Amino acid sequence: MQTSAKSPKFRARIRAAWVRRNAPLKSAEYALRLATDAATRTEPGHPDHQRAHRLADRARAAARAIRKPAARFARVAATTAGLALAMTPAHAADDWTDSQLAKAAALATLTAADWSQTRNIARHPSRWHETNPLLGEHPTTATVDRHFIASAVLGAALLHALPSNVRDYALDAGLVLEVGCVANNVRLGIGIKF
């Protein structure tokens, strides 16, 4: 039995693989946040100060080691999706449905929230670090702005050029990705503030 990319079973398997691959990353990022918070709360003269900093360094190294395969998995998934889209016959500039416009508005709102949170990360490099491999661990706010502006322009052009049936999947994928990013940032205590 062959599974098509449109079937719910196929999407569920891809989602399950994504969750399995990112579970260790979420745990490591959470451990890093806890260790960093403990290190910043202890006074330099306190006996636990050096121990907390060593723990934070180990957690940072573990998160880095886990982040690389997760980023590699994301690149493979994006490349696979890009190849699948490239092989789809395009009917450029199909009309947008009302549900697609609603999804695009939600995606734009979530992207703006992610942009704001990423700027917040860039303004506080000692407190947080960026996990997007395209931006690096400690990007400047200018780099963040350029990244999100370019992504928005390219994403909008790509969405407009996609056939209507594929556009739905692309919007759904974008929504899932952005909800995950924004929710994870909120969990880490990163506010939405330009």
C-alpha cells in the first residue's frame, strides 16, 4: 500500500518523526535555561557559583550537540518538501480561498510574534541564544530584521506562485512551525516586544 503525501497517515508519521527528533532538544534547552538561571542567581562568592556555571556550560554543550542533528533533520524535511513542491505542476497565481487568506493572516501574525521574540533574544545574548541555524547563536537585531523581511517577501511570493491545493499544505506547515517556535519561546520566558 503506497502512502501519498496528502494522506493523514503520512502526515501523522512525519509529525511523529519530528516530535521524536525534537524531544531531546526541548529537554536540553530546558535544562540549559534552568542551569543558566541558577548560575545568574548565585553570587560570585557563593560556593555554588562555580558549580552552577559548570553545570550551565555542560547544559549548553549538550544543547549544542543535540541542536545540530535537529537542524539537519529540519533542513532535510525542508529540502524534501521543496522537491515535492518543485515536482508539482504549478498554476501560478491561483485564486486564494477565504480559508487560505485566514491562514495567511494567522501565519503573518505568528511570524510577527516570532520576529519580535527573536529581536528580544538578540537584545539579550547573555540570557538566551537563537536556535535557528540561519541566524547563528547570537545574531544582531539588524540581522534578525533582514532575515524576517527576506523570509516574508520570499514566503509571500512562493505562496502566491503555488497551486491552490499545495498552498493549503504550505500554509498549514508554516502555521505548525510558527506555533511551535512562538510557544517554545513563550515557555522559555521570551516576551513579544518590538
